Amino acid sequence: MSGAKLITNLHTESPYVRATGLNSIAVENGRFVEIDDLPLDAKIVDVDHAFVLPGFVDNHTHLVHAASREEEFLMKIEGRSYEEIAAAGGGIHNSARKLQAMSEDALFQRACSRMDAVRKAGTTAIEIKSGYGLTVNDELKMLRVVRRLQETYSDMLIRPTLLAAHALPTAYQSNRSRWIDIVCEELIPAAAEGKLAYFIDVFCEKGFFTVDETAKILAKGAEFGLKAKIHGNQLAVSGGVQVAIEHEAVSVDHLEQITETEIKLLASSKTVPVGLPGCSFYLGIPYALGRELMERGLPFALASDFNPGSSPVYDMQKIWSLACIKMKLSPQQALDAITCNSAMAMDAAEEVGSIEVGQRANLVVLQREIQNLSYVPYAFGENNIEKVMISGEWVA
């Protein structure tokens, strides 16, 4: 952990400076502290009036995967749908075949390369799912890789998620109840007892897992202390919102298809709605109603959905841009959605997502030339980050 630092001369128009009335942030032992509590020998860090923001939080990723899927790119260009590509042996099953053939060490090395890139792009806390294993051994292999990432990047908050119900394995196409039983009776106990998972997740969607199957898996996860998350309402109004709320899910993610019924239910629940604009952009499907959800008082969050098939993007600056351009969020709303709201969707609002005393000292410092926060989402595809701090230390 870091020594004491006083980060001073922040941009005076930054909303995170105005909230405190100060133009300095104090850091000690990897966390934000009261300025008056700093020792006299604290290091002074002058950021020369740059915007200083909370570190980005990415609450939905599939960072651990074996390889890219550019062979499916032409199929997308030619107009084949997500469901058609999956039916032809592509999609999740394509990633599963590649992952099953890869050793744990090789998978870990590839994940480390991605994690290095993610950190430099400003993501300072992240959720990572399994779901490309689709066998007991390979799902657990993925979760072991996430644990190794936690150990290697111990300065970073990493939440692991068991998503064995991502797609039905080929071997169980004619006996789907057997795979559900394996998930409930073998994978969930193994992941929980080995402390390999924090969340349990299900792809509750047309052509994937039903509401009843989802409910069974979430209930079993709860028995073992795993908190619920849901992939839902991506391709159709699937009942994912309802089953998520019924099982007190921390978040329900995708929501490209949603009606007034679901919005009212979310408004009366503690489940955080999460939009994944990278997926909508890449697949050419509708976007979640981010602005409407925020205007209804919901803590709408954003995530990258970083994965090799439907959202091969990890840079949250691009997600920020897409949210403004396609969801019509204001730059400040979108920033909240990738910081404090995203932390809520990771069940980590007490740890990350804000610049507050007691939180991890995670920061993104923008380039000094930027004088207006709107420039970041406006300049789509441009890197506007000068440097990143995670737990009080600058990322190399």
C-alpha cells in the first residue's frame, strides 16, 4: 500500500471537487483520508488543475476467455443474428471449445495481458465471470484463474462470478435438467466452498435458460451465500427482471428489451439496472433506456460486457461515449453510471466508485488540456487519460 500523499491543484470545476469545497485529495495506506490527518512528511502531488475523477468500475465482464472470435465477424456483417450464429456452432459454444482446449496457465497469462490493458484504461475495480467452461472442470478452471488475478493484482477489487448457466452444454442438449442439477449440486457447492465466487449469475433469456431454471439456480446459490446477478431481457422480455427482483439480485444486466412493467418493478426494488452499450453497438440491437431509467430515479449503471463475441471492448471511456450518444445520458449521468452506480451493481459501493474518506484511493486523472468534462464522451475513441491510481499507487 502507498505512503501518504496530498494530491493538489485539481480542476476547480470538477463535480468531485465542488462537492467537498476543496481542491486537494489526501491518500494514506491506499485509502482516502481526512487532509488534516496526513503526516507532515506526506508527498505533495501537483496535478496542475487537471480533472480528477473516481476510478472507473466495470461491473460486468467476461475478461477470462481463451481467444477472440473474429471468424464470426463476417457472419455479423452479412446480417446473421446472434441466435443464428449460436445455432451454427458459434457464440458461447465457440468460446467454450477454445477454452476447454487451453491450459489454466495459458489462460491466466492471457487474462493478465488483458488486465494490464484494462487498468491503464482507467478501470480500477472489476467483476469477472466464468461461463465459457461449460463443464465442471473448466468452469472451476476459469474461477481459479480469477483467483490468481486477485492474488496478482491484489491492489484491485475483483469480484468473481459463477456463470455456469451461460449456455446449455452441447452434451446436455437433450437432457437440460441434468446440467441444471450439475450446476446446483456440484458447481455451486465447489465454487462456494473454495471461495471461488462472490456472485451467481444466469443467462435468463429466450433460447437459453427459463425463469424456472433461473430461480432454481439462484435459490441454490443463495443457500451457499452467493449473491445473485442476472443476464436478462437482452433478446426479448424474458422475465429476467421479475426473477432477479424476486431473488434480491444485486443487478439485472442488459435490459435492451423492457416495458413499463419492468421499470416500475425496478423502481420499487433494490436491484440495480445495468446497461451494456458495447453489446448493443456491436450486435446492432436496441440500447437500454438509460436516460429514462435515471430520470425515474433509478441508479442506472453501465458496464463494458467485455467478451470476445458480442462486446470486444474494455475501455470505459468508449462506454461513456456510447451512453451519451446512443442512450442520451448527459456526460455527468454517464460518469455516475461508470463509477458510483457501477459500484452498487458490484455490491461494492462502500469500497469504490467515489472519492470519499474511507474508500480505496482509486483515481483517473484526465489530460491537462481538457477543460470540459463533456470532451471525454465527445471525443469518441480518443484516450483522454493522463494517469490512473489504484489503492494509492499510480499504475505504470
